Amino acid sequence: MRLVSTLLAASLAASALAASNCNGNDALCQRLYSNVTYIGTHNSYAVGTSAADNQAKDVTAQLNDGVRALQVQTHTNGDTINVCHSSCALKDGGTLQDYLTKVAAWMNKNPNDVVTLVMVNINNHKPAEFKTIFEAAGLDKLAYAPAQAASSIDQWPTLGSLIDAGTRLVVFLDNSADFTAVPWIIDEFTNMWETKYNAVDQQWACAVDRSNGQSNSMMYMINHFLDKSSEILGQTILLPDRDKLNVTNAAEGPGSIGFEVSNCNMLYGRNPNIILLDFYDSNGNAPFVAAAQMNGVPAPTNSVTPGANVASDASPSGTAAPQMSVSSIRGQGVALIPAGGLAAMGMAVAGLVAGGLMF
Ligand SMILES: *[C@@H]1O[C@H](CO)[C@@H](O)[C@H](O)[C@H]1NC(C)=O
Ligand SMILES: *[C@@H]1O[C@H](CO)[C@@H](O)[C@H](O)[C@H]1NC(C)=O
């Protein structure tokens, strides 16, 4: 009798967590979501070779390569909400619904993976508006709703329990989240703080930049993408430092991913949850190897090849006439415009800068 109940208890314990191979590893199934480091893509929809692009491969390829955190800027674009970079006139990545539909397709094919979406809400849309779009993309069903609006690092579920529950998508919104209206659209800055973005030096100081809560008990994201000042049409703007990608996206060495993570770990005693990168594919699978090491799991064996849209560092040429007014492109931008397409796109760079746009 005793043996039977012991066996029963053991089998119940074993079956308590059905998930295996969570985000590629059995060991991660038992790990809290908040105790895992994920590689993320800055402006994940801004794919191509233009001045406004931050990635060379599309979101499906990003996920196939091992990216598990996707950052997007959302903008009003007529009747729709689109994923755009600084403005939809500058870079229009299409509707948020189409983007989310691609994420849903990938997630449905990969039932053992937890994916994080970090949304910048440029035009302060209400959670209910996003909810409708997630429903249309079939992603609302996969979204995780925490028990409270703000969770400390010890209140997150394990990857295994997220996967078992089928709520494998964690959605953060930088402003206007409303737990009572849509509990699965999670307020970013009371749950996760960020280092500053648009860093221009390779020191990666790790200071808390944007936060709205108890930073020491929240998750954190490092904006590990390096910019440089560029002169365009006589104006200084910040663009991705593509010449240094081989250093920035390396696993170790001064200025690398490992370098910033160890700086942060010295300060905070734990690793970042999200490492946000530009052109994550520049260094093969180095970022994924680095993250696996942080997570204490074996390095992934897949090889990451650079995207076809290899970014060039060409200077803009030509002086096409401006085609948009400054007021229409003003906004609380995040991120940056790579060099090389501004003039071609007919942008009034002077106006952009004067208009207070941040990249
Ligand atoms: C966090 O992860 C580390 C391994 O990286 C592990 O030793 C520790 O037990 C984990 N803590 C929790 C609460 O999951
Ligand atoms: C990065 O590339 C530059 C120029 O292409 C080169 O001089 C430098 O040695 C490279 N650094 C690393 C760490 O590979």
C-alpha cells in the first residue's frame, strides 16, 4: 500500500510538468521564465538594406535561428496599427496583424517554445485595440496572463508550466497597459526595466534607464546595440555602428555581449532576461552560444547564416526633395536609422532632427 502510494506520488510529480525540450532544452522546463536569458531583435520587423532597417532576416527566420524576444514599434497608419520604424513613411513593416500572424504560424509549429513580444506603443493605443488585432491573428489564445499587474522575478511561472498551459507568448507594452482591461498585455516597466538605448560607446555601463517599479526585483533587458553619430545633410543623427557589429555581437571580448552581461551581473547579481540586438545574425550563432552559456545549457548546434539583405554602410547620396512634413513624423521614437537611404527616401533630415525625433 505504502509502495503503491509512493509510486503514485512519484508518477504524479513526474507528470506535473509534461513539457520537454523547453526553448530547446529539458533543463529550461523547470526554470522560471524570469530566470532565463533570451536573445531579442530590436525593430524585428525592420528588415532590409534601407536606412531604417535594423535586421537582415525576417521574423520567421529570426525565430528559426533562436531569437525568442521580438521588439516592435507600433504606429497608427490610417485605419490600421502598423509596425513602423520612427514613422510609417520612413519604414513600414506592414500591419501589426500580418506581423502577428507570422509569429502565430511559427508558434503553432513550435509548441515547446516560449516567445516574448515587447511592443512600443507610439500612439498610446488602448489595450482593447491591440486585443482585437491579436484575436484576428489567433495569438490571444497563446498569451500568458499573470495573476497580478506587476510580477517580481520570483512570481513568474516556469517555462514548462507556460508551455503546459499553452500560454507561451509573453506580451509587454511600454505604455497604456491596463491589467483590468486586458490582463495578458503586461505593463513593461513595472515588470522589466531597460538599460538606455542608442548607446554610442562600447562601455555598456548597465545603469537602469527606463523603469517604473522596484528595479532590483524586476527582470531587465539590455539594449545591446551600438550606434554612431553620422552626419547626414549637415545634421548629426545616430545610426547603427555596423562596422563594429563583429565586436558588439560577439560572445566575448571588450564591447561584446558577454562583456556587457558581466558588467550587469557584477552590478545586479543576475543576467539580463533579454539581450536586444541589431543584425543579430552578423556573427553566426555567437549570441545564442553566449545565451546558452548564461542559461547553463549546452550551446545550440544550429548554424546561423547571415541574412541575404546584408546591411551596407554606404553613405547617403543625392538630395531628393523632402516629401513629408516634420509634424507627421514626430513621435516618441525608439531605435535608430541606419545610414544609406535617408536622402534616397526623400527625407528632410534637418526637419527630423529639429522635430525632436529620437532614433
Ligand atoms: C535560476 O537559474 C539558475 C541557473 O542558471 C539556477 O541555478 C537557479 O536555481 C534558478 N533559480 C530559479 C528560481 O529558478
Ligand atoms: C572587427 O572588424 C574589424 C574591421 O573589419 C577588424 O579590424 C577587427 O579586428 C574585428 N574585430 C573582431 C573582434 O573580430
